[in-house]
Amino acid sequence: MPDTRFRKIISALWLLFAGGFVFFLLYVFAVSINFLNLFGDLPDLKTLENPKSELASEVYSEDGQLLGKYFRENRSPVTYEQLPKSLVDALIATEDIRFEEHSGIDFKGTLAVPYYKLTGKQDRGSSTLTQQLARNLFRTRDDLNNGLLSDVPGLRMLIIKTKEWIMSVKLERSYTKKEILLMYLNTVDFGSNAYGIKVAAKTFFNKAPEQLTLEEGATLVGVLKGPSFYSPVTRAERSKDRRNTVLGQMLKYDFIDEPTFQTASVKPIKLDFNVENQNKGLAPYFRTEIGKSLAQWCRDNGYDLYSDGLKIYTTIDSRMQQHAEAALEQHMKVMQKEFFQQWKGRNPWVNDNGKEIKGFLMERMKTTARYRSLVEQYGSNEDSIKYHLNHKIPMRIFSWKGERDTIMSPMDSLRYYKHYLQAGFMAMDPLTGRVKAWVGGTNYKYFKYDHVKQGARQPGSVFKPFVYAAAIEQGYSPCYEVVDAPVTIITGDGKPYTPKNSDGKYSGRRYTLREALAFSVNTITTYLMKKLGPEVVVSTAKRLGITTPLDPVPALGLGSSDVTLYDMVGAYGTFVNKGVWNQPQYLLRIEDKNGTVLHEFVPKTIEALSEEVAYLMVHMLQGSADVRGGTAYYGLRHRYGLKNEIGAKTGTTSNYSDAWFMGITPDLAAGVWVGGEDRSIHFRSAAYGQGNKLAMPIYALFMKKVYADKSLNVSKAPFPKPAEPLSTSINCGYSAPVPTVSDSVKQEQTLTLPQTVEEETF
């Protein structure tokens, strides 16, 4: 009788086991096919074989240097060969010691979990590396695809685990062990917005993965258990303990010996921590500006700039970019110090009479996101808004001596930053149109506005070459002489327009057109404007690539209409390029993550001028640097010692609000703009506010650095001459006699308009 009862119990247990096993198989099958939509979908075979994780798109210079990235999750892949063996060993020893033995599910490890949890001996969870990969790739913890049972208490985690088991088995069937390890290390989150081992090694240790030492690799593997909890940045001691646990696992499974363990475990964690973001790296203004074009291209072609791992190749030369950024910083540090000194004890926002503009700061504050946020929060309660605008809080601020922590109110902060001068610089190859350097401002982290292409300002006298180019096209010669005397043009509304020279005087001397451009004589430019008409000058400037609206008024010739530095550099490059305008090009090609070329960019070109007119303009522009007394002569030739052939033009607008310099050589066309963020913010005197003082040194410093960099091989050769003989003489000399000018001409009064511009004294 007892035997019968025992056999029944055994039979019942076997039936229970068999029934449970069958039920389990049916359950797994139901999950795999999403039976009656109870469990949510699983990735199909195609998705499993081509899993997609977010990859940062990378921007490269023409010389192959990584400039920066676009990402939501900063992740860049590596190859298996780039993984150090010690890193792989650390990962397997800590996370999945039977990785090479199982087929996606470690049943031994899973069944042992209760024992290890109770005894505290287990150092890893039950999930294999393959299961963790499935979790990372397919977001199993975030999305159950809306199965009907997904929200039933107690079932959610079981369904998640089942899905991970199924996908792990499928991954193991589709990929080799090395491929699974590589995918895991390329996708896993290490914290601090570092996804994948390549970015993690760069972020925490400023190294490539293959350069990681044993203890550095162990540190990163240790972080995986909890990126925030074991962060070596914020939890150094805890991270070290975890690193040593990883080293202990490596010792336990014979990946390292005892002496190696002892040596590595006592070493401190030495970080070289640097989180990548758009504020850092070379050419941040450039990267932001081209991001607009790239985003549009991606929208048109079905790509995601921030997750598809595109490779974007640009025209920037990383060496020239470094020289440009260094030149701008070197000069702006000096000029900012002088600017602070000139306005010490006073606010620099003034009207044309030099009086401080009342209410200036508050008006500017009203344009900020902070002010709009306060209005949304407090509505018409001006007292609350005023309180928060003037309430001092801790903040980090920019200075040319480095960032510093201080306590300021938002109004204090705005006042502080409005005292800073801004600048823009661009250089391009005039023969191809390829942009080689682009510095949109003084510090991207604190001043986001790009002064190369985003911003447009009055160009002052750097616009004059368009007038002279139009005149040369109409048959004027560089040797054509014009008297420096007042010229009056009746404007469209019947008012007389009689601009004056910078010193308010008229020499009565005859200037050749080349001299007039070299000395930047306003009256002679006005004379040509009167002869040609503003519409002709507008047409010439548009052919040369100026895209901003140009008002066809007499003051246009002196630079009254706003232009961008981007357009101006492209236009000046036309003179060097035999009259062919190249649209400044900054993108070369876009490749997908596998290196397949998706798009190649072809620059737009226009035959804007004849070869002879272009060469004559190059000759004219050389006068500023070669003729004694030319606006660029002293600075380029003597102060900075540039002796090669250079075409140049300086520009300064009313009240020294804008300082410009344009320079051309056979290899490079470049331009500089310097000024306040607002036009009312500027130097108080010509000693510092003119183009040849405020802007030209940046160009000169850049060129000196470029010529000194032998890896660039930038030529100092003279400008090439046209193949055909010139139809006009350019050997006109500079000793024209002083004409007799009647007293009535000498005494003619001038009319100063708000849009007139001034030029440098010399």
C-alpha cells in the first residue's frame, strides 16, 4: 500500500513536471508569435540581422581630422581588432564567464541565481552578454509593443525576460561570438553620455580603446553595473572598489596572475575626463552652421543626422582652422582689454552723440529666452519679473583668462556680456571655392551667434571694390584720374547727398583710381557712383555673390547695406579666380556608416567678370598694401612683415561700429569682421576702432601662422598674369600734379547721413 501511494506521488510529480514543461514551451511559442496580441511583437528576422542602434554622425576636415559629431547618444563603432584583450577578458570574467559555452541563455547561471542571491556570492546577474545585447538593441525594458498582458502586475518582467531569451537565441544563430561581443561593446551605456567603448575610452581617459591599460579597461567594465552608481568621476572610491572586483574576477578565472592583480589593484584611477559636446572641438560655429544644411538634406533623403552614423566630409583644413582660431583669440584678448579700459566706469551702448542709451539693457533682456520664461510664469506681475532678473545667483562666466565662477543676477550677466567685442573670420581657396577656415565668434559656449554667415553688418569701404569693378567694366582704367573734391548726388527723394572723407577735408588732388582705392577716398567712390548709377553697382555685387538685400542708393558705394562675411570672401575670391565666382563650398560628400557615398556636393560657379577685369581689380587691391600711405600698407608690410603680393581692403563704419578687413593672395581669400554685438557698442576713437587696427591684425596673424606651417605648403608666389595682353596700361605712377580747385568747390558743404561710413586715417 505505501508503495502504491509513493508511485502515485511520483507519477503526479512527473505529470506536473511534464505539464509545466509543455506549458512553458507553449508560453514561449505564444510569446514568439504574439498570440492574440497578448505579449507584443518581437523584432523580425531582418531586424535581428540588421540591428540598429543610434550612431553619432561624424564631421571630418578635408585633411582627415575629426572635427565633431551630431548625436543624441554619443556612440561611434570600433572593430574587434581595436579591442584590447584585457578588456574583453575583464568583460567575460565579470559579466558572463560561460559566454563561449552557451547559446544565448546560461541555464546554469540562471538556476544558480537564488543560491547566490541568498549567500551574497554572486557578482553578476543571470543575464548573459547576449541577453544584455538584446536588451540594449531592442529596448526590451522600455517598450513591450503594447501587448495586452504587458501591464498585468507580475507578468511584465516575465514577458521581458522571455523576449530577451528568444532574441538571445536568435542573435546567437545569426552572429559569431566575436560579433556579439563587438556589438555589445559598441552599444552599451557607460554613463556621461558615452555610448560604446570608443566614446567611453575617449571620455574618461582621452584614449583610443586599443590604448587602454588593464586597470582602465577594468574600470570601464566595472562601470557597466551601474553607470551613475559606479561613476569614476563622481564616485571615485566606489568606482575603484568595483574596478578591483573586476580584477578579482579576472584573477579568479585565470585571466591574470596574482602579481598582476596586486600591482593593478593598488593603482589610483587617473582620469582625463572630457565629455564631448557641440561647444568643444575645432570649428564649432562652422559645425553648427553646416548642421542646418545637413538637417535639410537628411529630411529630403530620409536620414537622421543624429542617429544614422553618417560620415560628413568638409572642406575645412584642420591646420588652417587652428591657426585662424589662435589668431583671432590672440588679437581679441588684446583689444578686449583695451575696450574695457576705454569704457571703464561707463556703459558702452551709446547713441551717435556719445550719450548712453537709456533702457538699453532692459530692451535687450526682453528678447531673451529667460525673460520670456519669466513672463510665462508670472504674466503681468512686473515686480516678480524684476525680482528674478535682479536676484543674484551662482554662475560660471566667460573671460579671456578662462572661465570663472561668480555670483551675478541675470541683468548683471547681460551687462557683462554686452561689454564684449565679437568677431568673425573666414578663409577659402579662391580657385575652388573650398572654405578652409571658419571662426564665427570668440567663444561658442557663451556666444552662439555666427558672424560669418548668420550675421550681416554694414561693410563700409570693403564694399568699394564692387564700385571700382563696375567702373572697370564700363571702360575706366586703373590710371583714370579723378579730383578729390565734394561730389553731390540728388537722391530719389530730392535730397542732396554729399559724403565727406574721414577727416572732413578735400585735398583737391588728382588721384588715379588705384590710388583712390588704396587710400579709400570717399569722394572718388561717390564720383563713380554718380557716373555709374547705384543699379549698376548692385548688379555687379550680385554677380559676385552678394545675397543680402542691397539698397540702390548713393550711399551703397560706401557700404551702407548689410552684407555677410561669407558672401564677401566669396566675392573677393572672384578677383583671384580670373573672374569666375565660386559659391563658397563647405561640404564635400556624405557617406553612410559603411562608407557608401550617398551624396557629393558640386559648387555653383558663375563667370561674373572677364579675366582682364578680374586681374585689374587684383592690381587695384594690391595698392592698399603696396602704395605708401595705403590703408593696409603699414600694418601688413611693416608691423607684421608680410612681404609677398597681397591684395587688401579695409573698412570702418560710422562711429567705428564695424571694422572689416579683406585680403587676397593667389592661394587664399580671407575676411575679418570685428564689432560689438549691437551697433551702438564700439570703440570711442579711431586709434582702435578702425579696420586696419581692429580687424587687419587677425588676418595678418593668420597668414603668418599659415606661412610658417610647412605642412600646408601655402605659396608666396605673385599673382598670375592673364594669358592675353591687357587692353589698358596699369603703369600709371603716383605723382599726379595737384590741380587748381576754385574756392567755391573748396567751400562746398557736405551732408552727413546716418548711413554714411567713414574710412581709416593714414
